[in-house]
Amino acid sequence: MTAPAQRVVELRDLITRHSEAYFVHDDPVLPDADYDALVGELRELERAHPDLADERSNRVGAPASTVFSPVRHGEAMLSLDNVFDEEELRAWSDRVLKGLDSSVPLAFSVEPKIDGLALSITYIDGELIQAATRGDGRVGEDVTDNVRTIANVPHQLIGARGSFQIRGEVFIAKADFETLNETQREKGAKIFANPRNAAAGSLRQKDSSVSASRPLSFLAYQLVDLDATLAFTTHRATLDQLSAWGFLVAPETLIVSGIGDMIARSSWFEEHRHDLTYDIDGTVVKLDDLTARRALGSTSRAPRWAIARKFAPEERTTRLLSIEVSIGRTGRATPYAVLEPVLVAGSRVAMATLHNEDQVREKDVRPGDLVIVRKAGDVIPEVVGAVVGDEKRSASWRFPATCPDCGGELRRFDDQSDTYCVNPACPAQQMQKIAHFASRGALDIEGLGEQRVAQLLQEGLIGDVADLFSLSSEPLARLEGFGELSATALVAAITAAKSAPLSRMLVGLGIRHVGPVAARELARRFVTYDALAQAHLEDLEVVEGIGPVIAQSVYEYARDDESRQRMALMAAAGVELSEPDVASTLAATLSGRAVVVTGAVPGYSRDEATAAIVARGGTSPGSVSAKTYCVVVGEAPGASKVTKARDVGVPMISDTAFEELLETGTWSATLE
Ligand code: IVH
């Protein structure tokens, strides 16, 4: 065999194995991006060597399994061709334009490409008759019983006649996925790698009561009219009808006119992919005009009138070089992976967290393994699992018995998943405590990162956060890496931090269980640290949002000798330790009212929007109920909140009315 012929055989074999793992066993061992690369390479070779081409390379998915009865699709369930950047997307739309010989700008539907699994549901005269997975595109699996358990799939469509299929994606929303894995963990059951795997595993269950117990959702994006009784002429009209029948239709879908707007909207999805309530791996662009679609037609694999634009992959494989342990400010020892650097979602990843001992065991990753790394948005990179082949692996990793920094004992307490370095004098812990104090979430002291803190500790210039406030620039300027300028700048930044609000100070001190929300409540209630420190346990417990655990922790902190000394030193150094009284100058326009914000409100971060509501006496809960006063709908709103608001009849207002709401406590216009 020639080299290309050999590679073609090799690629076909790899692709078959991986697509079986994905479609049949719901347990992919390779990230999509790596799989797509194999398919791309095969297509390229077949194009260059037509004698090696084989129609089977174009098949969609994998043959149906034997667990479910086969269902022949009335109309084939095609796949989509992929493009990977704007230029390729433009090239596709140019081809479409040429193919249609159109002189007017084309209307495109730009939709999220949901990362779930395709489903086709047959309705006859409005009644749900059957539901099938895609299978190989011609024959799928009968999963009717399981689909009937999906809460948002209507069983009856009011006023519908004739037979048709509704096609869409079965998926698990991100928040539901977290809850599901939490439950699985509690039960000691299998943890799902990602929402897609969880959705696939949950839909393809022999016992439909298992499917019923899983938080599956269905999102509709296509209607296949089997007997041509429905006379839709545009995709837009179809989606409206689907919505009217009660199907979930992607609220982010936009019909745009012309290539420029189409490209802009697909870039919007890339920018906002992490704000959506479900995982997407790209956008789908479709022609809106159904007559034009028919004119373009399809290949045996995919329609010519639609294209998937895939985003930069968030999962890649790389080699795990070693597993190390780092010590945090509370002494927690966190294992992390040292990786052969790899580009994930546009940034270079060389380290990834492994969370704790159980997670390493659960994922069974070992030094030397090929592992899947995920980096989604701002989230820190994470190792998902190992791609295990036939090669010999190293022994399972064992948690070290001693602290890598101080050599002291590492201990895991009976009922906890975390392991701790129990030496309070451990230098790593000291460094982390001070670095946390100076970090952005706390006092935000510029120029005081981990390395600087480590240096100051080592030089004996500081031993505790309180020492920062008596630092002067002369000794600093003499240190390696410092100059006069950077020394003065650091001292100035520390001096500025003396008047930081008490709430930030409380976060910085790292009092157990006190996060930013509790810190704000405490600071608002007591205004000065002195008042807080003198509070009785009962005074603490009655503060809004402060439970007995936080109250106890604060109470003990205030009475601890070491912290008393620290606070006294800080006060002596001129640290203000008080909360500016902002709230009382604002009118309580939202007193006792619950305002839910969904999506981004221009000009406000999520925290700022909440703070603005709270400062006017309101609350801003994370979910909508009948008690909600109103819902502010920003950019890329959450579908579930909007649906819920509509269901329970809570007024929705536009983000442009947010200022009006804050000022007056009411609004002059609502959204439909
Ligand atoms: S349309 C004939 N629209 O992506 C066109 N597909 O890679 C049928 N998908 O098989 C598909 N979101 O499982 C369409 N908004 C969307 C989609 C979508 C996700 C999936 C679907 C399809 C696969 C192709």
C-alpha cells in the first residue's frame, strides 16, 4: 500500500472506533476537536486521491444499537458541514449567494449550536406518536418512552393537523448538570464528564424511570412536514409556530439580513457562549427562505443551505507530565496537573487543577497519561480524564504524606474530601494568606502578588498582613527586582488600602466561612470593626444572610488573641476599618421587593446590578417565583427565567428601564 492509502485505512479505523464510543456508548474518549481533525484529514486525503474515496466516509453518526427498536426516519436526519473561522463562513455564504443567483440580501437564521444529541419527534394530528435518535441518519433508535418523561416536550399540540416531525436537540442545562453530578456524587454513582455525555447517557436508558429522574430538556429547531399540509415559507414562521405549540426555541436565535449581520451575530455567540444557560460548541447559520433551501438541496451528508461554525475548542488532549500539590491559605493541599503545554480555547495551558484526592482517584489520571484538558471561559483549566489506550501506564498516583513546602504532616479529616497541611507556621500558608489579603477580591493592592509576598516574607520584612501597613520604601528599594519607583508605588498602594471599606477588609482577613456577601452584610450592619468585634453571638446571628456557622466563626475570630493583636496593630497604623455609609443616602425605592436580573445590563456588572438593588432596600434572588416584583431582561437573558416569568405572570422590563426602576421603584413600559 502507498503511504496515503495506509493513512486512509488508519484514519477510517480510528474514526470508526471513536464515533462508536461517542454515538453508541455515550462515552467519547477523544474531544470533539481532535475527532474533527481526524475527519478533516481523511476528507483532505480523499480529495487529493479520489481513487481512495469511499462513500462510507460521509455517513453520519453510527449504526443504531440493539437495545432500542430501530426507527426509519421519514426524511433523513442529516449532519451539518463545519467551518472554523469567519473567512470560511464568508466563503460558504458566497457559495450560497452564487448558487441562488440572488440579487437581494439573503435572510439568515443564526442559532446556537447546542451541544446535545439530535432527536426527531413524530406528531400525528397533534399527538406525540414516536421519538427517535439520529442513529446513522437513516435509521435511529426508538426512545419514545424516555422522551415522554422530558418535562418540556409537549404530548399534545393544540390545533395541529397532519403528520410531521419536530427535530431538535436533547440537552442538559449547565445548572442542571451541576446539580445532577452533585446527586451522583452523593450516591457514589458515575460522575458525568460534561452535559452532553450526561444527556446522551440519560436519554438512552432501558428503564424510562431513570430518564425521568434526569434533568433533560429539549430545544426545537426544525419542522419536517411529512405530508406537506403545513404551508410555511420561512424558517422564522416555523420557529414561531413551534414556540406557540409550547416547544422551547432558542431565545438567542436571530433572523438577520445580509452576510455582514450574519457574521456579526455568529461572533456575538462566540463572545457570549458562557453567558448562555446551555453548552454550545458553535453557531448554526441557516437560510430563512424555505423555497431557496429546496433550490440548493443537500448532499448525502449535509444540507447546502446550512452550516455549522465551530468555536475554538475548549477541550484538548495533552500529556500529563506529573501531579504536584500546592498549599493554600487555609493549609488546604490541592493536587494539580503539570502538563505538556497545549492551546485550549485560545490560551496556553501548562497546569490544571485536580481539586482533591478523590477527584484524582475518580478520574484515574496517572503521570504519563494522555489526558483531556478543559478550559471554559474564565474558569480555571481542569483535567477531565485520561484517554486510555493499550499502552502500559504508570502506577496510580498517591497523595503525598508530607507538605511540599514545610515538610509537616498532611492530614485528611474523616468526613472531608480535602487534605490539609496542619502546621500553622507553614511558609506557603503565610504567603497565601497575605497574597489573598492583597488580591483583587479583597484589598486589591497593586504590585503585591504571590511572588512579591514570598520575597517580603523571606526577607523578614513582614510576617503577617498587619506588618504591611508599617512598611517603608527604603528597605523595599534595596530588594532585588525593586527600584525606588516600584518601592514608592507599593507603599502608596498599601497606604491607599488603609481606607478600604470594612467589607473588603473582612474578605481579606480570610475569616472562615465569610465570603463577600456575608462580609457586606456584616459591614453594613456594624459599620466599624470595633462594633463587630464587640457584638454578642446573638447580635451576629440576626444579621440578614448570616447563619449560626458564620456567626460563630466571626465571634471566635474577634476573640482570638492573634487576631486581636493583628487588628490593634492595624488600627495603630491608621487602617480605618469602617464601612462608608452609602446606602442611607439613597431612597429605599425597592424596599422589600424582589427584583430578578437576567442577562447583562449595560453599564453594570452582575454584582453592581445586585448592589444597586440592595442599596435601595430590595433583594435580587437568583430565580423567579410568583413573589418576584419584576424581572429585568438584559442582553442574553436566561431562557428559564423568562419562561418562568411568563408562566407566573411576573412583569418583565427592559434593561433600558433599569435606571428608572432604581430611581422610582416602578416602570413605564413592560416587555411582552
Ligand atoms: S439543524 C439538516 N440546528 O448539530 C440540519 N442542528 O453537527 C439539521 N445541532 O445533527 C441540523 N444545534 O444534532 C441544527 N440549532 C441547530 C443545532 C443543531 C445543534 C446539532 C444537531 C445536528 C448537529 C450537526
